[in-house]
Amino acid sequence: MRVLIVGGGIVGLSTAWALVRAGHEPLLLEQGPLPHEGAASYDQHRLIRLPYAEELGYCAMVVDALKAWERLWDDLGETHYAEVGSLALSTAENDWADRSRLTLDRLGLDYQTLDAKDLEARCPFLQLPPGAWGLFNETGGLLFAARIVEALVRYLRHRGVTLREDCRVVSVDPAAGSLALEDGGRESAEAIIVTAGAWTAKLFPELARRAVPHRQVLAYMEAPEAHAEAWAAAPALVDLASDLGLYAAPPVGGTELKFAAEAHRRPGDPDKLDPLSDSEAVELAARFRPLLRDFDDYKVLRGQVCPYALAPDNRFVTERNGNVTVIGGCSGHMFKFGALLGEGLAMTATGERSYEDFRLWAEGRRESLPET
Ligand SMILES: Cc1cc2nc3c(=O)[nH]c(=O)nc-3n(C[C@H](O)[C@H](O)[C@H](O)COP(=O)(O)OP(=O)(O)OC[C@H]3O[C@@H](n4cnc5c(N)ncnc54)[C@H](O)[C@@H]3O)c2cc1C
């Protein structure tokens, strides 16, 4: 079956992978180059973690997502994942880490709770808030995002899949099952899948309130010599008991230490994102001051601006109209599900899975562990 895919980020590329391995004929259209460094999927790392606060559905989906990545590594013949585990800090009953713990309990998933002494042993660079305990999961860690995207592009080309670069889709016509290109061309197919990330609402203005494009800032850092070894052995820090949504990726597998804060984002047109100001990365890094020993010895290497589309309820936004399936929305946490969503989208577009089932699952509403 011939299937058109709009957008070559992790979700579009993974969908092409899933389609081609199932014997279908995907054609991927990307407005930029491939890989597209201006897309949300292109960065050194993205975190994959089991703790998901009260979101039982997404927590369960992570178990499946890890298996989907394994299937991708098998096909690529290379692994782009470091299972360093994840750590969240809790300082109050019912905070993010505490709610995550309850969800892990409900699903029967393993974790360890770390007291101050355990935390000191595992992350000696942390300066703990009073009363803090840690929620540690051995499963989870870092996906090397840019390497995955690059490997997928190579794999798909090798498999003979057409990946058309600099090819902007300007409209999609579900009634006709076709789409129009900026260069005046048209394409049609039995199914169309739109994975346009932060650009989704440009093609579907009716989704503008459900998939709001944002500008997110992050900072690449150098740890002081005294803490470098500990950081290199650290888990992914997924929540640091802060209402700023602080998280950090340790420098493993040839990558750099990265700090991010959910608070450092604002709405923005993905085609016209304000460039990084001189102070932004420094201000973001400073959010970590209360949590890190010797903070003044950390060096900000550089900041980075990335686009993504946020949904008000943090759930993925899906739409189906005729033979067109769209996924976008809460792209603040979609990378970890890339391979899994690709498989789900491929099956939905080709009729092997009902759209309604896909929608509920992608919205994180299936609240049980996948069958093994
Ligand atoms: C700073 C930051 C940190 C993050 N951390 C995590 C994390 O730790 N864990 C996690 O799971 N997720 C994380 N995410 C989210 C994750 O990166 C995104 O959800 C994911 O990469 C989205 O993938 P995508 O394929 O939907 O979109 P994108 O990667 O943005 O790809 C969309 C592609 O579609 C193309 N396109 C758009 N419109 C058109 C058109 N009209 N015609 C042709 N092509 C088009 C674009 O050019 C782009 O290449 C983070 C995101 C950011 C920005």
C-alpha cells in the first residue's frame, strides 16, 4: 500500500520504518533537509523514563516503547540507547515523584526509594532539599536522538524508501485523499499520515488550540572536574522536586551534560523562533543552583532553542478525517514513544488497527500493562 508521510522527525521516520518492514510503500515529504536540525527530534539526547506522575496510560506505554526500540535496534543493526536509569526527587507527599511511585505500584513495576545516604552515594553532586528522597528506576535512560534520526534516514534510503527533502506540504485534502506541495505539485495515496510536530496547526488550523507551538530553551553544560566522574555515572534526572520542571541528561556515550526546565518555554511560531538571547542559557542553568554543590564551578557551554507543540492536557493530539491520520500535540514528551508510535500509526493507516483504539492509546487512556 502506498502511504504518504508529512514530516521527517522521529515520528514520521519511525512510521516509514514500520511501514516498509510491513511490506508497504511509504513516501516521506519533509519541508527541510533530512535530518532536520530545526525539528524537535534533533538533539543529542531525549529521556525515556517510567515515572509519569499519575499518567498510568503513558507509564504503561513506556514498557511497550522500550520493546519497540529494541525492534528498531535489531533492524538498524546498532543501538542508540544508554540504560542509565532515572531518578526523581520528592520532598512532599503527592508531589510528582510521589505520584509516580503510586502509579508504578499500581502497575507492579519495580523501583527503589533512595534515602539521603543512598542519594549521596549515587549522585554526590546533588545538594538535597530538606527531607528529600529519591525515586530510582533502573529501567530507562537516554535515547541518543540525533543519532537515531540519522540512522533512520540512512536505513530508509538503503531500503529504497523515497525521502523527499525541501518539499513543503501546503495543504491536505482528506476528501480527495491528496495533498498539495509548495512547488505546485500534488501527491495522492491510499493513506496519508501527518507527523508535522510544531507545524501541525499550520496545516490544520482547527488544531491550533490543541497543539500550540512553543519555543523551548535548554543549556549544554560542563561539570566541574570534582564532579565529572559522578555525572558520567549518573542516572537521567527526571524531576528535581521543583515546580520549574527541572531535568538533566548526564554526559554518557560521547554526549554532553544538558540541563532543561519546563518553565523556560513560551509560545512561538516554529518558522520564526526568536534566537537565543545572551542571558537565556545562563538564567536556565541558574535554576539548578539550589540543587547542585559547587554550582559556581559549572560552565555553560551553549544554549539551544527547539520547537515543539504542547497540548493543554499533555496528551498526544490525534485526528482522523477520511484516509488522513494526524498526530501532534504534546510533543514535550513524544520522543520516547517514537518507534512505538510509528508502529501504531502504520497499523492504523493500513487498517490493521482501528483509529479509535489508536486514539485512546495515544492519549494515554489505556491503563494496563501491555501483554507480553
Ligand atoms: C528541549 C526538548 C526536550 C525534550 N525532551 C524530551 C524527552 O526527554 N523525552 C521525550 O520523550 N521527549 C522529549 N521532547 C519531545 C520530543 O523531542 C518531541 O516530542 C519529538 O521529537 C517530536 O517528534 P515529531 O516527529 O512529532 O516532530 P519533529 O521532530 O518536530 O518533526 C516534525 C517534522 O515535520 C516537518 N514538517 C512540518 N510541517 C511540514 C510540512 N508542511 N511539509 C513537510 N514537512 C513538514 C518539520 O520540518 C519537521 O522536520 C523534548 C523536546 C524538546 C524540544
